[in-house]
Amino acid sequence: MIVDDRVKIRCPSCGHVIRENASRVRDGFQVNCNNCNKLITLSKETEDPFLRRALKAAKEVRAAKEDELMARVYGRVASTPTRETP
């Protein structure tokens, strides 16, 4: 399963969409809009639904990546081949 690890953040002032790495997007994360150069601060208490949606999407992507990692690590069969007895 391939998971896109980037999240779309929509600027509240100009509407420009910024794509940011999901591992960086957390509560309190700040990014500058490339279009209007406004500082965007992501917070759970914000009134803007697009910023809350970006936080939620980032959390879901991080959880999916962690599940994928755990499945790869713990879901494997023993890495050494079985020994054949003559």
C-alpha cells in the first residue's frame, strides 16, 4: 500500500493550496503562504475548517504510515530460511 505523505493546506486569506509533509504538520505548525506571504499557524482551536481538516488528514497519514511500518516489521515470517535435514 502506497500512502501519499503530503497534506494540502489552504491559505485562509488568498485560497492558495500549499502541500506540506504530513510528518511536520502538527498543532502549532507554522508555514508561509507562497502566494500572499502570510504566516499560517495550524491549531486545533481555529475557526477555519480547511486548517482543521489539514491537521486531521496529517494525523491519519501518520497513523497509516505507522501501521504500514508495523505490518512490515512484525508481519514477516522468519527471515532465515528453514533448515532441511538430510
